[in-house]
Amino acid sequence: MILLNKKMVVSDIDKEGKLYSNVSRAYLKADDSTEIVLDYHSILLRISKDDVLYLQLFEGEEKVECEYQMNGMVYKIEDLDGRVEVWISFGGLLMIQKIAKDQIVGLNDRSRVSLAISKV
């Protein structure tokens, strides 16, 4: 089941500095005020500021045609006054998404998910 299906723009990369040699942190935004902070392997996925990415988040482990894929687990969900903040760990790489409650359903703590990323 698809939990998230969005085109996002890379607004910044490593704005707080690079912590690890092969890991970067991208800051993504969508037109509908969805925001995502995403850690990724910077050699396997090469992106730049202003790139447009197509993100799909699936329940469970899915194999999909994409440029970069990670499997992980939801470990924290917080209500934020009409929005929700979802924290997912992909083997230590973090994804934090702030999204309207009605745009993402079916996630619980400990849900296993797959994230597929492609450049548009």
C-alpha cells in the first residue's frame, strides 16, 4: 500500500554541515507545505539544491523501479496541531516528515516501510 506519493523540491543540503563522509541530509519541500528532512548515502544518490524528487513511501518492503530505495521502521509519530510529524529510521539514516494528517494514513509506531526515490 502506498502511504506517500509526492514530488518534492530539494531546498537545501547539509545546511548544518556534513556529519559523515558518505551521508548527506536533504531538506525537501512540496507545494502543499509538506516538509521532509532526509538522510541519504551521497554516493549512491547524487542530488543538488533545486532538484525535483519523486518520493513514494510504501507499507512493508516493496521492490519498485527507482533510483534509490531504503527499508526502515517508523519509531516516532507526533501530533502537531493539524499536522503530524513522522520519524523513520532506515538503518540509522533518518527521515522526518511534517505533513497534514489527512495526507498520510495507516502508519503506526513500529510500522515497516520502504522509501523509493527518483529524480524527475
